[in-house]
Amino acid sequence: KNEVEQSPQNLTAQEGEFITINCSYSVGISALHWLQQHPGGGIVSLFMLSSGKKKHGRLIATINIQEKHSSLHITASHPRDSAVYICAPGGSQGNLIFGKGTKLSVKP
Amino acid sequence: EAGVTQFPSHSVIEKGQTVTLRCDPISGHDNLYWYRRVMGKEIKFLLHFVKESKQDESGMPNNRFLAERTGGTYSTLKVQPAELEDSGVYFCASSPTAYEQYFGPGTRLTVT
């Protein structure tokens, strides 16, 4: 069983839809990262969470430490949101364990 | 402020050759991490430097991989000799605190 499970693996949405990507993990963590990887490969860190909820523009990330679960929400999705979204919990020294990623495609 | 940079962006080498990847972290970041994604798999942790010391190298696949961090500044990752299964994208990240991490653009390594 993988230490980090993301769902769904692939997601196709229409522009404007509300999107949720889920992440469950089995390891103890200090913080959890949500990362975005565009075609071409560069990785951008969207959020780092250790508790509660964070919001940045149309993106919202939540984490429940007791349940070992995090979600990434995108409101009013746009084609430019198309990317792979990766959940990566991290230990106290920062080394991250990566999920396989969720490939999001937003159609106009 | 400059971000994390990696060089080269793409390297194509033959099996058995040696390749050295370089990562320049954000100035002042003591923590430096190497990760890689091989084809079809998730990104995996390789190792973690704090300044010039290896804090955790549990993810290094075998002794063909050698990482160094000179004077706590830039880091190199040498693969010698390269094998076909080493092909993938190698990412570097730096952090001031071992929490938030800033990723470089990655080096795509192709071993033929």
C-alpha cells in the first residue's frame, strides 16, 4: 500500500466547475505540501499546511491531521489550471513523500 | 531574489558514462534536497543536506550516486556509471527551515 494516496488520478472538468482533489497518507508528518507541475515539468509549491485551512486566490487547501487527510479545492476552474497536482507530506526534517499526482484537465 | 536553479536542463548520455547535475539553492537556505522522478513513477526523495552535511541520504538508490555540497552553497549529484534506469527528472529544492520548499526547474536525464 502506498504511503500517500491521491484521488482521483485523472480529472476532466468544464471551465467554471468546482474541483476537489483528495489526499490520504499513512505516515506521521510535520507538514503537507500541495505542488503543481505543468507540462514541461517545473514544480511550484502551492501550499504548505500543518493544520486547518489555507486560501490563495481560487485555491483552498485543508488538512485534518487526526484523519491523515488533506484536500485541495479549486473554485471557478480555468483552463490554465490544467496541470498535475501532487500531495506531498513531509517529516520533521522536510524530506517529502510524494503522491502519484492528479492530472487535471479543464476544458473551455 | 533568484530562485533555485539547476544545470543542465537536459542531459543525454550513453550508458556507462558519467553525468554531474548541479543545483544552486536560494542564497541563505541551509536545507537542500534532491528528488527524482523516473518514468511512470512518483517523485522520490534522494537526500537532504543541512549546510554541507548530509542529514539523510536514505533515498539514494545505490553507490553509483554521489552527492556533495561544497561549503554549504551549491550541490552536485554525480551518477557514475549511468544506467538506463537512471533516466528521469532530477529536482532540487531548498528551504530555510525544513518546512516550505522551493523547487528548481529540474534536470531531465536521458541515458541511452
